[in-house]
Amino acid sequence: MSVLVAQVIGTGRLDLVPLRVGHADEMAAVLADPGLHTYIGGVPDTPRTLRSRYRRLTAGSPDPAVSWLNWVIRLRDTSCLTGTVQATVGPVGHGLVAEIAWVVGTPWQGRGIATEAARGLVDWLGRQPVHTVIAHIHPGHRASAAVATAAGLAPTDEWHDGEIRWRRNLQGR
């Protein structure tokens, strides 16, 4: 059994909606800009590829101690999907650690959507039995660094696959 289950998270303008396979077609269009892969590599997925990936993600982690939590970001006033946020939560030492990530489609960037979604996710994780949140950010990706900072994460001296590890301790919240 997974430790946590994704639930709808509401923020001022957004609904973070648990990922479903049926989101793949709309999300393929949202994530179609090759520029989104500048720092993470790869190319945009086709709807078919995303459906396959979303099937795997929604099936959950094969490790019962690890939760794969994935949401699409829905801009409430237009009811359109704009991106995704995710958290992989698992045990480390005597507590749970969440590794988070986000992506917002190019047409919606610069509107504070990633920041609002990341804050909403971190706030939700803070109400769960999670003691630490981490993110890995390419050193040249200033926009993601700004999102992480706004969500209360700070860069560390640790590196992982060419990216800087950012961290926020949620203990004592």
C-alpha cells in the first residue's frame, strides 16, 4: 500500500487534479514545445506515449513504501490544463522525503502558475507526514530556481546528475 494518495489541491487560481490517463491528449498539446526540454533533455511526447506513461504512473510505485503522486495543473477560470506537478514520497531514515518537480507549458509561463502550483504542493505535503521536500534544478534554470525559492526551498551544496539539490525542512511546522 502506498504511503500517500494524491488529492485535489486548490489554490487561489488553480486546481491540482490527480493525474488520469485521460489527461494525455490535452497534456501532449500543453507540453508540445521542444523548448521545455532544454534542461531536462528528450523531446515532447506524443499523446500515445503520454497515455502509456500515465498508465504506469497512475498504477503506482512497485515499492509499497513509495508513493508516486502526480497532478495536472488546471487554471480554474478557463478550465484548461497548463502543466504538471509531482512528488515522489518515500522513507529516508526515520521519516518521509518528497522529491518534487513541476512543468508549465510555454503559453502559460510568466504568469506565476508554476510558483502557485509548487507552493500549493509544498503546503499540502506539509500537512502530510513528510519531513523534507527536495527538488533538483539545473544551475542555469533561473525560472525553476525562482519557483523553488518561492516555495520555501533553498539550494544546497549537493549535486545530483548535474543539477543542484534544493531542500526545505518541514519539521517543526
